[in-house]
Amino acid sequence: MTVMKSVLVAAAATVALSAQAQSLPTSGTLVVVPAFGEVKHVNDQVVATLAIEEQDKDKAAAASRVNQKMNKGIAIVKQADPSAALKSYGYYTYPVYPEERPLPAGAVAKPRLPTAWRVGQYLEVTTANLASLPKTVSAAQGVLTLNGLNFGLKPETIRLLDDQRIAATYKNLNERVAAIARAMGRNVSDAVLDTVDFEGSGNYATESRPAAAPMMMRSAKMAEDSVVAEPSFEPGETTLDMRVVGKVKFK
């Protein structure tokens, strides 16, 4: 009986506290409400990173082959996709040293001399011609190496979607304010928006680009040019989101 009485007392106290919480005055209350909105769109642009690297005992010979092949690769890309925007970057030259071996006790290490030179360069290709992308990449891979592929949206598409993104975010804000009003036992008409602070997430603007650090991509001993089968690509879609913070005051 004592246990049962304690349970009943606790339950009664919980009900009393809930009733008291629901009856708290809300007149003049300022509520900060976060809301979110997003829109999705099929990707309509791609940034492809092509590269070339050569290694030779003669630094000038390695650089010469890189320059020749990059020039040839650029010409191939321009012919395959005249609408593409090209940008060269990340030209590098660095020595290749022989592997270090343990020295006998008391021996003095000799200065290390390079046994070869590694030279390379990157080419960034931006295009909205996704239908011809496999053909363009295949043609370029006969000379260059595909080092990265990043699908996204054209700036014009992002601007067109901005209205939808704002509308979706503002709709979510209204829905959350209505839910809060119901929880407080108030009518939505009693709520007045005091402040609305839109904060774009900026996720869509993040550009992913491989680091310019040199990597072994192609050896001088490889075939000069080769025929590469066309690859398959799926552009996917991009999500643009937005965050808004609203301050709502109840009458």
C-alpha cells in the first residue's frame, strides 16, 4: 500500500507540474526559431582535371616532353569541346634521389645527387557539355591523365534556384512558428515576426580541386599516345540549402 500511495502521489505531482507549465503566461514572449530549406537540381557542369608527368635524367628533356604533350592535350580538348574553358596550373619540377642505404660505422655520408628529374603540369577543363564529356576525356587520355572530376551547377543555374531556396526556407520557418504556437497554446495570429536573418550555407560554392603536389601519373617509358575507351560518368545532383533564424514575439 505504501508503494502504491507513493506512485499515486508522484503521478499527481507530474500532472500538476504539467498543468502549471501549460498555463505559463506567454504574452510578450520572444522566441528564436531556426529553420532550413533546400532545393535539388541535376548537375549541369563539370570541372575535369587533366595532368601530365614525365621523368628523365635530363631535366630539360623531361620538361620538353611535358610541354609538348600538354600543348597536344590542350589542342585535343579544344577540338573535342570548343565550348570548354581551360586553365593551366601547378607546373612543377623536382629532383628524384636514389634510395638511402645504411652506412658502415664511421663512414661519412656523401652529398646526395639527383638521379632523375620529375616534371609535371595540370590542366583544368570546365564545361557544360556533359553529353560529349566521355568522348572529350577519352580523346584527352590518349596523351594526358585524368586526375579528377567534379560535377556541379553552373552559376546561372544557382542564381535561378535562389528564389526557390529562399521560398522553401521561409516556408519551413512559418511551419515551425505554427508548431511552436500550438505547443504554447497560442494562435499563430498572435505571433509577430520581429527579425528574419537569412544565412546562406555556401556549400554549393565549395570547389574541390586536387592539390598541386606532384604525383607519379605517367612514366617516360610509357607509350607516347594511346587509344582509350570512353569512360562512363553519372553527373548526379546538387543540393542547395539555406538557414534562417527568425525572432518571433507573441502578443
